[in-house]
Amino acid sequence: MPDRAHHATSTTERGSFCTARCTCGWRGPARRARSQARTDAERHLVEAGASGPLPPME
């Protein structure tokens, strides 16, 4: 199972778009809805096999 430290997600905003990013290098699509960017990050953690509570989103 991958090490949790390699999968810490955050969100960044640029203009009216929000993007989820991960420390492993993954980046989600630009979204207008912050909630959808957070969902993208949660899905990435599940797909990456990360376990435990989700890290705080920025």
C-alpha cells in the first residue's frame, strides 16, 4: 500500500477556477465549483489506496 505521506491533497484557485493537487504530482481538472475540486481530490486518494482521515483542504 502506498505511503500516505506521498498523497497529501490541497486545492488552489486561479481566477474563477479551482484545481485539486497532490504531493505525488497528480492534478485534477480545473473546476468552477470548489466542492467538485475537493471531490476530485477525495477520489484520487481512494484510487491511490491512501487510507485514514483525509488531510485538511486549503
